[in-house]
Amino acid sequence: MKNILDKINKAYEIQAKKVELGTHEIELSTIKILEEDAVRMKKGLDKLKALRIEMKKTYLDSIDGANTNWGNFKQKAKELGLNPDDFPLVKNFVDRQRDLDDAFYLPNKL
């Protein structure tokens, strides 16, 4: 009888160790998942930085000279006694400039 009780106690001890080991395995796997998440987020951040650089370059290339040209046009129109806003193409220019600004600055508002 004592032998049977010893075996039962031994089985309980083994089971308790398995539970404890299982808990450690779960904790280690959770840490590993977090580590993988951190690596994935770092890659995402690097990609977003590269996209932001490309967006800035595209924005600057697109707007380059437009403000100077707009200023020159307004000045010449006024010298001729004309209202620059009376030209139909001016509305298109202003709309495109606003669209470009909105597209560039939108990510900052998200």
C-alpha cells in the first residue's frame, strides 16, 4: 500500500513540475511573440520613413517654382490693372496647390 501511495505522490510531483514547466514555456513563447512584433514594427517604421522621404521629394518637385510663378503672375496682372482671380486657370492652379498640400500634410493629421 505504501508503495502505491509513493507512486501516486511521485505522479503528483511530476505533474506539478510539468505545470510549472508549461507556465515557463508559455511565458517564453509570449516574450518571443513580442520580440517578433517589435522586429515587424521596426521594419514598418523604416518603410514609413522611406515613404515620407519620397513623399517630401515628390511634394517639393511638384511645387518647385509654382509659388514663384504664382507671385510673378499676380504682380504682372496687377501691373496691367487685372485681377488675377478673374482668370479661369487661376482657380485650377489654386485647387491643385490645395490638393497637393492636403495630400502631403494629411499623414500628419492621422
